[in-house]
Amino acid sequence: MEFGLFVQGYVPAARAKVDPEAEHKALIEETEYVIQADKSGFKYAWASEHHFLEEYSHISANDVYLGYLAHATDRIHLGSGIFNPLAPVNHPVKVAEKVAMLDHLSEGRFEFGSGRGAGSHEILGFMPGITDMNHTKELWEETIAEFPKMWLQDEYVGFQGKHWSLPPRKILPKPYGKSHPAMWYAAGSPSSYAMAGKKGLGVLGFSVQKVSDMEWVVESYKTAVKDAEPVGDFVNDNVMVTSTAICAETHAKAVEIAVGGGLNYLQSLLFRYHDTFPRPDGIPEWPELLPEYTEEIIELLIAEELMICGDPDEVLAQCKRWEQAGADQLSFGLPIGVSRQDTLNSIKLIGEHVIPKIDTDPVHRTSRFRDAA
């Protein structure tokens, strides 16, 4: 199993109220986390693309963000988590161009994750008036298979679809080196895993909450991917899942950090905006919030395998549970309610004590599948 970091530009109101530079500091701090993750042996860093999601995510221009990180890092793979390829949001040709450019700037370390937007608040900003959020599926399905053609055909043959069109054109630049970057899909529901597998796409499993949820959805993916008809040049047989992670020198210190991290507010915001995700029992409707997390609640979340938290040995054991469940990659969302120093310390401890005991490919090949395409 490989390891990643997920950054999104979380700027809670409580922080903004006491610091007029809160947004700037949050964005800069998250670049520091990726740079440290690169030094600490993490293989992936994923940067979100969200629009209009106040507090929850302020990284909207993630292509710019990832371009900076391509220069600031040496070996970590940089992924769009996601680029939104729906024509009313970003013209597909411009997405293809950004992917190829980042492939060059990172010298083959870029990976292309796509998706359909966070929920109704974001989607309706670009497509006002639609009443069914599943409308985005039609736009994504129409578009996703065109990207490899834009990258690999000397002159793209062009496209005439329901939602966008383009006459024959040379799409430049072409990707760096052989084939094209690995392609992923952000799965918001269990059925999306099998769909992605059939198309030969890796899965960005942002919606998985706990290990027991992982075991059956990864089985559905692995079954589907065996008979994949890939939309790209190769099958990216790969499942990434996300979890909150806090690692400290002692269990007591890790729990103390978690209690002060404002995790209840971040979780409440997640379901405020991702209203197309399945809502677990006990998650209230916004603006009602989850109760503040106490030491007892944190211990319960650890016991229920809903977060990774503890000393290095405990975090190692918790990560191994995800590996046993079939995850190819475990990506950590590091809550910005936690101090900069404690967050950097988590990354360093995981890099020193956890990753070397699980990641069997420490040299970080350019791509698991691309080289063989």
C-alpha cells in the first residue's frame, strides 16, 4: 500500500475571525505539508478543485497550486483531486492542456483525477436551473474518453457532442514521455467504484468512512476492473481512500491534538456541501453541527476505525487494517484545526515509522502502469 496527502484549503470561520491573513496562511501551510510529505516518503499529494465552498475548501485554481508544487518537490506524485472536466465548468480541451503541461513540469509525476463536483451548491453555480444533480454524470460520461485521444492523436479528430464540440485541432502540449498520465475518478457513491473499474480508471475514494465500508466496495471495483475496457491507454488498477490522521509521540498527545482540532466542524461542513454523498446515521442537517469532539468521542472514533490517531505503533497497526481491506493507497486529510507544528510532526512520524514498513516501492517509479502501456 502506498501513502498520500490530501489538501483542500480549509479556512474555518473561527480562524478567519481572529486572523485577517487566515486564508493566505492556510494555503501556504498546506504547500509546506506537501513539501514535507515529499521529504518523508509519501508517494502522492492530491489537491482539490472546489468552487464557492466557503470555509470547507478554498483551493479553486488547483492547476496553479500543483504547478508550484511541481517545482517545490522532487519525487512525490501530484494529482488533481479533482480537475472538473464538465464543459460548463472547464472546457475539456483546456483540461487536457493543463494535464499535459503539469506532466511536463513535474517530469512525469502528475496524475489526472476527474470528477463531477462536490454537490448542489457547487454544481448549481455553473449550471443554474437543473433539478437533478445526476445530470453531471451525462456530461462526464460524454467527455472522459476524449482525453486520451486529445493527448495521443497527432491532430485530435475533433468532437461533436450534446454538451460541447470542437473541430479537428492539434492539442498542445502533448504529455511528457510515453503514453499519458494515469487517470482516476472521484467516487462519491459505492456504485461509482464498479463504474470506474469498468472504464479502467483508478478510484479516489473520498466517500469511504471506515475500514468495514472499504472491504466490499473494493471487491466490487476489483471484480469490475478485471474485465475493464479502458478509456485510456492502460488500466489504472488502483483504489485510494482517505482518512483523517494524527500521529504523535504518545497516544495521549495524539488524542489531545485531535480533541482540539475542530474535527466536528470539518465533518459537518463536508456533509453541508457534499449533499450528493450518502449521509451516515447521526450526521445532522446544516446548520446544526456535530457535537464537539471530547476525548471519549475521539477514542470511540479510533475504536470504530473512523480515524487514524495514536502513537507511531498504533498508527502503523491502523494503517495495516486499510491495507488488509484492499486499499492500494491511503491518503491522509490533515485537519487545519491542528497546529502547523503538530501537523508537520504527524507527517514526519508517519514517514519515519509507518511508510517504510508498508510501502514496498520506496523509489516511487514514475507510474505503476504507464511505463508498460
